[in-house]
Amino acid sequence: MALMINNECIACDACAEECPNGAIEEGDPTYNIDPDICTECVGSYDEPSCLSVCPVDAIVPDPDNIESIEELKYKFELLQRGE
């Protein structure tokens, strides 16, 4: 499942720099994760890199975008091919 950033975000920019897919962008007033690009770091890291750098634990699973590991791997492969 893709991740999302809740209202506890302090817009520190730490997560955006860590995202290997560029799925995290600055919003107003908080950052946002694009569920079409977020692979929860499947294919890049063992765990989502944004979770480990968020100082306020504002990054949580997105209940509206539930995906299996296989779906996340497929999405990662498509992103790598530029599709």
C-alpha cells in the first residue's frame, strides 16, 4: 500500500530528500505522497526510507491505496522503465 502524510507533518523536507522515486512533494501546508509513484521503497530499500527520517511520525499507510508486495514490485519496475 502506498503511504500518506498526515496533518502532523512539520514540513521539514527530510522525507522528500530520502524518497528514491520522487513521490514526495511539498504541499500547503504539509508534504504529500503521490500514491501512483510510492512503492514503499520496494525495489530500492528493505523498508520505506521516509519512515525512518520523519521526526514526528507523520507518515502512515494510506487506507485508500492498498497494494500487495507484488503490485509494489510491478509499479517499481514500470517506474524504472519510465512508464
